[in-house]
Amino acid sequence: MSARPPHEKADLFVSGTEGFHTYRIPSLFVTRAGTVLAFCEGRRNDGGDHGEIALLVKRSEDNGLTWSAQQAVWSDPPNTCGNPCPVQDPATGAIWLAMNWNRPGRGSDDFFRFYDGRHVFMAESSDDGRAWTPPRDITADVKPRHWGWHATGPGIGIALSCGPRRGRLLIPCNHSEAQGDPVRFGSHVIYSDDHGQTWRLGGRTEAVGLDECQVAELDDGRILLNARTSNANHPRRRITVSRDGGDSWSPVRDDENLTDSTRDCMGCQGSLIRGADGALFFSHPAGSARERMTVWRSRDEGATWPVMRLLHEGPSAYSCLAGLPDGRIACLYECGRKHAYETIVFAGVSQEWLLGRLPGDHERNQA
């Protein structure tokens, strides 16, 4: 274990700098070689979800101590390139980056109802995230014609480590079913069984108001999906489980231990990973609003989340977790003093700090 401080933070993307009005939608990924990749959206002219948006990355080869210059993975003015969700193939080492693209002319309500509004793209890096192939459109392979909205992640994908579908690459996504009124929302996965060469639509959850989601493989090979709610006044995270590698999902239920931030809007994106020690970690704003960025820890496959640690007291929103090669847990998250989209911060924290075991550390860590 490193002798570095128990928790350290760095402002990685600061809104209003380097030519972008706002930075949003963080994704944090650690490669097989130990490189830390920090992705986000650079929103050129304003903070809105649709407009001229580039997908950006910074690299660190020393566990987040220093970082490379900002690089555009994909920029297509005046269009939107966003929703980063990377996964690495354990056999080939190739890193695949799922993304979405759209023209800026439609608002979200229109995208929910029209198939041609949102497209799904995939790029590849074979050199540990230094360079990326031109993104290729896989929309026809992973998006049914009766869907309107489509969003990859945001966050990370996983490679399955056991069972008959070992090696499968999974990208968590969400969508809208445009038929009928009102529009219905659900989550799903897309997958590759041939090392990223082709991608297919996997299992879809019940369309009962699931939104942005993340997945983690459990000890017995099941996959846990944890989703934001798209329903107003539904203050719980939604969860479902797959026993067949993401081909199908169990009935959706509420996680009674994890709330969602529904006071200001319909929920908030959260992050879910399995740590090297087998524990599950979850990050999300605690409480009813987008504030108090918190990390939870579970030792019983997500049945309970007894340990929680506060990273940022004030406004905060989207986040992404990763396990660092030096044994710490890292979180890349949106936060600020006046509003949640001022800065994207990288925080590396020790397991001792997460568990409240440091001498003289009296900060409450029990939920």
C-alpha cells in the first residue's frame, strides 16, 4: 500500500478553461497496464446536453499524481459526441469506447420519440488510450427501430470473468420506447462475444422508469444492474440481476438502502464497481438533491451498504469509480461550490480511509 495521504484530490477539468464552457459526464477507467484514463464531455458554448460537444480524455501513468494534456477522442462540430463508456478486452488488450452522437437541433423530448436522433458509435485504442480509431456507427446492430433515446453508460463497461460467457464485453445503456403515450424508459446492455469486432443488443429490463445504469459481476457470476430512476418522486435506486450474462434480467425492484436524488430532477447517474478485494463500491450524491458526493461499500453483494464516506459536502452530480493499481479507490466526479458543474475532480482514497480506520479520523462512516 502506498504511503501517500489517505485521500487527495485534483481539479482535472475546470469549466470555462481550455476553450470549453462546461465539462460534464465523467468516466474513469484503469487499463490492464495500469494507466488511468479520465474521460468527459467538453461542452463548447454552454452547459446544455445538446450542442457542440467533444469527447475528451486525459491519461495518467502514476496513479493520478500527474496527467497528460487534454486530448479530443472525438469532435464533430457542431454536433454532440458524448456519453463515454469504455471497456477493455482481457484477451487482446484492446480498449473499446462506446459513445453517442446526435445533431444539436432537437431537445431531449424529441430525441425520446425519434429513432434517427441518437446514434451509437464505437472507437478502439490498441496503445493504452494514446490514440483512437475513427468512431464507427453500430446503431443498426444495437438499437431497435421503435426506440427513440439511446445512451451508453455513462461510466464503464465490464468484461465477464466466469461462466459460459466468459470474456464477453458488456456496455450498460438506457433507452426510450417511443411507441405509445407516455414514452416508457428502460435500461439494457449491448455486448460483444468476438473481442469487440461486432456488437449486439443484449437483455432489456422492464420499461418501468430505469435510466442511466452501471453493472458489476457478482461472486457467483450473476450481473447486478443499478439504475437511476426516470420517474419523478421515486427516491430509490432501481436494481435487477442477470443470470445469463446479460441476455435477460429479473423483475426490477427498489434498492431500499440506496436513495436517488429526485428533489431537483428525476434521479442522478451513479457508479458501481467491484473492488480488487471483492467488495462492491457505489458513488452517488447522498440525500434528496444533487449534493454531498459519497462513496458506499458493500461486503454482501449489494444486499446492504453499511459503510459510507463523504467526498464533497456541496453540490455534486455524476461520478465514476475505479480501482487504482496502488490499492486505492478513485472517484472522478462533478462538483462545485455554487453548482455541481463547475469542476470535474479526481479523488484517490485509501481503503483505510473508506473504512474509517485511520488514527484520529472521527468522520462518521456508518449509514
